[in-house]
Amino acid sequence: MIPLGYQSGYTTNDTTHNDDTYPSTFLYDSQHNLIYFTGVTYSTFFDKATNLPPNILGAMGMSVSAPSDEKGSSSEEYHLNTGDCFLGILKLSPPSSTEPPKLIYAKRFGTPQNPEACSSLLTLPHVNDALLHSSSQLKLVLLGHVNPVPLSETELELLKEKTTSGGSGNKDKELRLLLAQQSEIINQGGFFTSLSHNTFTGSSGTDSLTHIGRAYGFLIDFDLSLTPNEDFEIDSSKDNEIIDMNNAYGALLGGYVLESSPLVYPIDLTQNLRDPNQIYIVSMHSDNDKVVYNPEYVTSAEEEVNVELHSRPDVTLGGAGGGAMASGGGSGLLVGGAPKFGSNFYVKVEQVTITPYEQLLTVKPTMTEHVKQTMKSGWGFGFKLNDATDVRPSCVEFVKGRTPDEDLLLMGGTTRKVSGDDVEYDGFITKLIPPAPAPVMDMTTGATVEEAESSSSSGGNNNSILQNEGTHPTKRIDSTTGRDETVTAICLPPPDVGGMGVRHAFVVGSSTNLEGGGGKNGPSMAYMLKMRLDDMSTVWKVHIPSIGLDGGVGGDVLGEGCAVSHDGKVVYLGGTIDGSSGMRTGAANSDVKPLGGVSDVFVVAYDTEFGNVKWEQQLGTQYEDKLARGGGIKVDKDGNAMIMGSTRGALQRFREDSGRMSSDIFFMSLSRENGAYINAPFTTGGSDSTSAAGNTVSSLKSDLGNGVLAGIIISAAALISAFLAFVVRRRRKVARKEVSRMWDRSNGDDYSYNDNPSSKVYGGDEDRTSSGALRIVRGGVDDGWDDGSDRINRDSLWKRVSSGSEKKSSPKRISASYSRKESEDNASFLAKLREEASSSNKILSSMINSDATDPRLDGGASIKNLLSQYREVKKGSIISGDGKKSSVSSGKKAPNRSKAVPPPPPPRRNHESEPDGLSEFTIV
């Protein structure tokens, strides 16, 4: 695998022609080796992809009026007044090629006066549509929103006349004249206004043409025909046949408008895998018809329009909930996903059906935008957790069950709870049981949150009932210490073999790190957990805190995306980290040093079964680098990681260092084996070797310098010193290893103790260990971070399971009431054991430089003999559960016992600087 890299933007006149662009998500087409991506742009760069003749560009659906070259037009023509949604297509080079990815298609969707953005993107394979004849033709659905600017009285009258007269009369001529002079002069409303059912009616107070502080959503129905050359043709390739596609013809058919509330912010969508024409959307809704500015939206009015500040807002909403870190003392530069207007949101889940195009042949397009409504609404319901002030969904996934009755929608998100001056954010995962696909009456239209809550308790009609976790099983990720948690992404592994379907899900988010001393206002740390779908219990979980330049706790680490390889063996966690901080994943020697700059992107690879760290990467420039928050990490057909985000530096192309620059889109691939990626930050040499930035994978640099020989000598000396230190530490561990063997069930000596015999202690994913595995040993004390599983000791430590053949015991819950009193015989024996171990260590130490055979090579047989003697001769002197001596030591006949009484804990270490790993219920 040769790593790939791409960065958008005009390559000449960089500082004057480029403007901010932010991706929200992307998709990988393995058959055609293409990348489809969307987001928000303030630049004309995505008006077109190539310098083809205008007639071909027009036929392909790309703009013919954008600046034709990078030198011929004034700089103002390259910047937009407001943000637009866009679609881009990257062609990736073959696996053996070193050619960089190429942008083969680009198109903007929006209006000159209204801010639009797209937060999610979906391809619809196997959709029923007569326009799609082969595998090279496909349908894309883009999900976005508009914060429309209200029309003036003159604009409103012109638009009314245009709509009602059908294009006749003097008003229409006046409108056409204005549009011919300059399209920016008159505002015709936001994107897809002509498809709105609330235009001029003021229905439910949602009329966005005349009211400020409104928002509505839209679905874009866009057909693509991929071609190997510039000519349009329909190929006859089979579904699995790979064809080299170099161009694309696009057609905007129309779509649908989401407008059942004054504020509608769509977040994510997914497709029904049984009925490809059914899609599901989750949105943030607010029924407050007053103008409310969201305090978490931090962009000023000047930053929105001033090109020179290079601070145009990233208004994409994928992974909503990132704004929670604003209350956690975050840098602010890592905060996103916050809408401009509204508060106290609830979730709306709704079903929409794609209308086959043959049924639309008799439908006329709209007069102003020339589009059709190509979708029909079906069922819909509101959802809000009981104690939440508002709910922000971040993602939704369709999980195909073994039967249609087992199908479900898995939704993740973040709740905000306000209590006085205190604000707390918690994460949640909900299993939504979708109703039948037949369209039914909308269950939230026209109902406020207050009406829904009151009517549900007073026997109101079902159309205004707001559903909650009492209806849909929900897993809370909250804390007892008041810190913040978010859920930003969910990713699914492939279905299990044997027809069992998808049985697990991986959940990603962030939580406040309390170790830095900042309490609730401390920095955030990323986390990932593996969850069973049947009972929503946790299999394993990992945290990624940060480390600062001084070795202490660093800045924010935001978990924003995940992806699972197609063989189900590797799961990737991606996100954004404060630029002055490095990652601390918990793996041996894995602390990643800070790169500097504002913010960086990170990726950590884990094995899916145990949560072992395989490798970690942190990459970026001295400026702002962020992962796309709506789905910025995917996998290719070989399981390599692919990431997309935004950068203000020279990450994958040359840029002159002129201070804060515009935001470009970058795309990169990272090797599944070790995380290797193409040079980043960008260097003119274009080396394909692994970047040294943030890399903990052992690799040799190809450009050996004059100091290599000295480095090798120093490294050799360091290895010798490390070996001598290992020998000294090894002799200390010999006795401790064999003493701890008493607690190892796998060797046949099961002296474990469980205060809940009815519960299943062994077996399942929780008990498995492997070299380097991170496991959770659960106790009965709250750790302050509740993922819905058993509580974990608040004082517990992270401990790495050592590699090699040494086995570790399975987790046990030990009763707090267990007596720690020791008998005199027991204490005497342990003292003698320590004395003999110390004597053996002295002998071993004296033999280090001799040629004598190391007695440790006998597998610790001498110490095993001591333990055997202890078990056979002294087991009767072990203190029983009531604190009395056993009958053997008192001379009485021992009664039959169905279960062996556990021995006392192994002796503590004498080295205070080393944790013994056996303190109460250690996280290991």
C-alpha cells in the first residue's frame, strides 16, 4: 500500500483567491476507487473540477461561469458572500501507483444571499429508479440546512408575483431584469425554497422568507453517471467489475424540504438495507418561534463575512455535541457542531421515501429553481430524554437484524441538562425501533415540546406525544462527578459469520479529564467503547488523555469518528487534539510528543476483540488541522485507514507561510499495518515514507545524515544499559510472579473469590486476555464515569498486561467484608518466604557476571516447591471467613466443604515507586 495525500485550493495566488472550506463527511466507492465528499465552502474552487470546454462542463452539471483560470479574474470573484453546500469527487490512484488523488468533479449547491451547508452524504445502492441502468450510475443524497436571510418587501412581492403568475406579467419582466443584471441584488430565499410548503403561509410560524432566526433542512437528490472519458456513455459493467472512471455527469433532480418546526437542523441519515428507497433522518428541532441566538455559536458577524480574517464559520453539524467542550474549558478552536440559532432542542426521527423517477414524469419542475420534489414523507416522531434540557443527535445507523422484526436504528448523541447555573453534558446511545415503512401521520408537526409533555400526561392525542427512553432502550454515558461526556460517532463491524448479523457497535466521544486539577473545567479526553447490541453492555473501553510539553495533562482530545475494517479485526478511532499536546494511549512507550501549532489530527488503531493498541499517529502543521466532524475516517477495501479534514497549513501541498491562511480540505490514507502515511507536513521532495511527526512505529528514515553512526553507537549503549536494568528488575520479579500465581485460575489453582456466585464471572469478551490487552477489572466503587456497565474503582490505575507467555488472572470481584486478619502461622510463613526469596535474589545477583547456569531458567521451580509446600502443609492454617482458625490447625477433623476458602492476598511490594498491580480492583 502506497499512502495517498490530497489538499484542495488554488495553487497560485493562494492568499488572495482561496477561501475557507470545511468537509463534514466522505464516502468511499471501492468498485470505482472514488471518494465522494461534502461540507460547506466559501470559495469558488468547488464550482468545477477541470478546465474542460464550457459546453462539456455545462453538460456535466458543473459551473461554466466560475473564474476560468487562476490569473484572469479579480480576487473578489473567488469568494462567496455566504457559505454553500458542495459535492466533490476524488479519483484515487491504483494501489501500486504514486500518483496523487485527482479532483474529477465539483459542484456547489446554494444561493448568493443565504448561508447553506451540508452535514451528511449517502449513496443509495440498488435504489429503484428508471434513470439508473448500470453500476456506473448511482444516486447520491446530500443532507443540509439553511439559515435564510428574510426577504425585503420588494423581494417578497417580486417572488410572490413570480410564483402565482406562472411567469407572466410586468413583475416577472422586472424580476428577470434584476436577475440578468446581478444575481446578488435580489434574494429569492434559501436553497429549495420553491419546494417549501410553508412559503407565504406562515404555517406554524415556520415561514423562513419573512422571519429572522429560522432554519430548515433539505435533502438533495443527485444522480451521477461515471464515465472513463469526457463523453457521456452508459457502460454495461457488472456490480463487482472495476472500471477506471475519470469523469462524471451529474443531474440535480430535486429533493425534499424538512420544515415542520421553526428551527430544523438535520444531522445525519441512513438507508434501509431491506428497502433501498427508504431513508431515515435525525434532526435537531425547536418549536420556539422567537429569535434565540445559540450561546455556543462563537463566530462573530464580522468573521462571517470578512474574507481577510480567515475565520469563516464551520457550520456543518455532523457529530453535534462537540460544543459541550465549551463548558469544559476547551480551547474554543476545537468546538464545533453548534447551530447559530435556537436552544432546548429535541430530536426528530423521520422516514422519507425516494420516489422512482418514472412516477415523476408528469410532475412539472418549480418555476424559480426548476427542480421537483422527488421524495415523500412518511412516519416521524419526536424523541427527548426525560431529564434533558435539550438533545443533540450526532449519528444514526441502520442495523439489519436476522429478520425484519429485529431491524433497528442505532442513534447516538449528547444531552444538555441545566440546573441553576450548572450545565452538564452526557452522552447517550438509543435503539430506535422503526415503525412500518408505510407513511403515517407525522407525530410532531404543530406540537411544541411543552404541549407534547403535557398532553402525554393528560391523555392527549398521539400526534403530540414526545417519545423517550421509556419507549426506546437507551444507554446513558454520564458521570456522578458532574463532568461532561459526549457521543459523536457510532460505527458497525461486519455481520458475524453464521447468520447472526451485527452483534456489536463501537461508540466514540469525549469526556472531561479530571486528572489535570481543573475539575469539571479540565480538558477533554477521547474515548471508545465496544458495546453489545442485545443488552447494550460494555465489552471494553479505552481513553486517550493528552500529555503536555511539561509531561503533565495537556489540552483537549476530541474523539470524532471511527471505522471498522471489512474483516472486522481492526477499528480506528480518529479525532482532533490540541496542538500543544500529545496523545497518551496507554500502550507501552506510546506517548506521542506534541507537534506544536493550533490543533492536530490523530488516529489510533485497535484490535476489535480486546481493544489492544496496534499503532497511533498524530499529524498536522503549525496551524489549525481538524478532522471532519460528521464522519472523517473510513476504511478502504484492504482495511487501510482514510481520513479527511481541514487544514490552514501546508499538509498535503505547498503553501507560502503568510500567517493565518484559508482552510483547505485534505485527504490522506494510512497503512493498516503501522499507520504509515505520505509526508505531512508537505515537503517538496514528496517522499512516500512514513512521516516522523507523531509516529511511534519503529521505522528507519531513508535520508540518513552524517550523524547516523553516532546515533547507532548511542543506541547500542542504551540497549546494553536497558538490558542490565532488565536483569536487575527481573530478579526482583521472580518471587512476586510466582506468589501471584496463586491467583491464576488458568494454571489450575483457582483460589479466586466471588461474592456473587450467581453472576457469570468467567467467559465472554470481558475475561479474555492477550499480550498487551487493556482489560477492566470491575469493583463496587464508582469511578465517576458511567458507561452503563458496572462501576469501576475511582482510585484504580491503568496497567499494561505484559507480553510473552506469562498469563494473568481473570477479573474477580472480592468482598469488601473479607477478613484481612492473618494467623500467626500464616504470617510466619510469609515472612520466611520473603526471607528465602531475598536470599535467592542475592545469589542470582552474584551470578550475573559468572558462567553459572541461571536458576531462573528452571521456570521458578524452587519457589513453586515452596508454594506447593505451603498449599499441602499449611493450607489448614488459613483464616476462615469468620476470622477463626480452621479445624485442621486446632486438631479437629475438617468437615467437607463444597468450595475452597480463598487465601489472603499476596504480599505487597516493598518498592514504593512501583505499583504492585494488585491494589483493589485495578484497571489493567
